[in-house]
Amino acid sequence: MRAFDIFAAGICLGSLGTAFPAQATDGYYLTGANARATGMGGVGIALPAGPEAATINPAGAAFVENGFEIGVRLLMLETRTSNLFVPGNNVAADQYQPIPDFGINYHLNDKVTLAVTSFGGGLGQSYSQPFLPGMGFSKERANFIQAGISPTVALKVRDNLSIGVGLGLVNEFFRARGVIVPTPQGPTQLPNHGWSQAFGVGGRFGVLWKPVPTLAVGATYMTKVRMSRLKGYDEDLLAGLGESIDMPSQIGAGISVKPNARLTLGFDFLRTYWSDVKAFSEQAGFGWRDNNIYKFGAAYDLLPGFTVRAGTSLARRHFGSDFLLANVNTPGTSSKSLTFGFTKRVGEKDEISFSADYELNGKVEGTGHAQGTVLRSRYGFAGVSFTHRL
């Protein structure tokens, strides 16, 4: 199959928009966009690697080879909440969820590169019992998925400088069952509207500069994506909150350096503007705040064709402890993660990559009106990907 045929097939595959709920150190976003980046704590703005490089920085597509990559990560989540609403009311849930990703990179000529990559995130949990026992309420379940693809064009302005522009085509899926809200007559349960779908379009921009072969700097910007209404939920749960769940804007900057031929170090900074998303605002009860994330990583060529990686991602938790009650359904409470991974070359054109991501500090003790409630989340990810160079 010709390289361009594979590239076109990727656009068709990406239009399906497949993704699954996940949580990490930044709201509902994963630590890394793929197995390679995850192994280094999510670093990638100034360190393009593999056909999924444009997911992190659209300009990075200009500096990676033709090829395609497909991967999957497994979320393993355990949630335990004690004293929810009333003393002694304890709820629990466990979740195992695959999360796919893919990317295709194709150089039209020495200057122009095309790429199609997947991106997205999500959150949710399915509890084994209702949040308030003995009142006839159904089990609590909430699932939120934002799954997108980004067709991207990268242009090499000079041999060491590129810019990239991409579209963010986002499909969104949401359902909530067993949601309990206070009323003057006492707690009541909202109707179950089943799955509702929305769509939105945004922009993704990046620049990457390599002033010398051993140093690279980059910057990215992702616009806010205004999603269409989620039918059914726009009349109750999301009424007055924009009737939708938008994707926040994000800015980032990164640097990578090679102290020697075998070692690469990288650092990324990201800021996500959660306060612009009404559905996760203080008014909605979630209290998500703008978040700064710091990612550090290292890669070392241990043997010819075998690279090992390690990293960390650090952030402040995206909500305060006084907003714990609403965030029981969004149990991505960790603000720190440790990661490692490796890539093994197989033959002349193929590679296998592995990553592991363990989220730290998942315990939150409620304050204010959430006083007494304690949420404990333990979770991590294991990922693998296959890469073929064309």
C-alpha cells in the first residue's frame, strides 16, 4: 500500500472518533498523548517522536519520519468514598478501560508535512450502589468522553524551524444516571436521558525551533472548543451552564536538550483554562480552576535500538477540597504522577513502545460543606504501541 493511501485511510479511521474515559494530573486529560510521551512524563512539545508527534505540537510533524502508529493504554481505577453526604455512607467502584490512540505522518515534500492524529480525554465512574441509600434511588453512573482527530499541516520555514496548524474535530458523548440534586422538598433524582452526543471544532497551533542540533524549543496553543448542546441534559443538569460541555483552551512551552549522544532531557509547561468551561465551574458545583502542569522527562539509548524513558508530571489538584462532593463522579484526583517506558526497534522499520503511569496522592478530605467526606482514588495506566516507518 502506498504511503499516501495509508494517510488517507487514517483520516477515515479517525472520523470514527473513538476514545474512552480517563483521568490524570490535569482534569480529564491523560499525562501523555501516547506511549512514548507518557514514558517521559508527557514531555513532547520540543521533542517530536514518532507519527503521533503532532498530537502534542503540530509543528513537530515536520521533524519525524513518514509512518503510522497505533496504540492502546489500559486505565486501572479503584475509587473508595466514605461518609458521602451522611456519616457511614460508603460507596465504591472499580474500572478497567482501554484507551486507543493513533497517528499518521506523511511528508509531501521537503517543506510540507501532513499528519492526522487522535486526541481527547474523559472522566466518569460507575458505582455499585446509589449515593443515598434507602430512598429508592438508582445506582450512580456518569460517563463523559471527548474524542477527536486533528488533520494537521506542518511547514518547514527553515531547516531548523517549523510551524504547524491543525483542526480539532471533536465528538463528545455524555450520560448520567442516578444524579441526585437538592430541592426544597428534599433530595430528588434527575431523569436518565441515556447517551447524548455533541460536536465542536477548534484550532491547534505550534512552533518548533532547533537553534543547534542538541537543543530544541517549542510552543503550542489549543483554542477553546465550543460544543453543541447535549440534548436532554441541556434542560436539567446543564441548564444555565451553557447546555454543553466545552473543551478548554490550553497553552504550552517546552525545551529539550541532548547532553550527549545517548541522553535526552525534556521539560514542558502547560496551562489549561478550566475556569472558562461553565459545566465544571464553581456555579456547577465542581469548582475546577485554571491549572499549571510541569512535566519532566529523560530518555536514554541503553543499547542500539533500545531506548528507556522515565519522567514525572506535577500539578496542583484542579479543584479544592470544598468541592469534593460533585467531584466524586470525576475521581481523577491525582496531581502528581511517575512514569517510565521503553521503545524497542524490531527489524528495519518497526518499533514497539511500552509505558506505565502511576498516579500519586489520590486522597482528598472534604472541607466546608464536604466536611467529613473522604475520596480515595488509586489508579494508573499501562500502554503499548506499534510504529511502522514508511
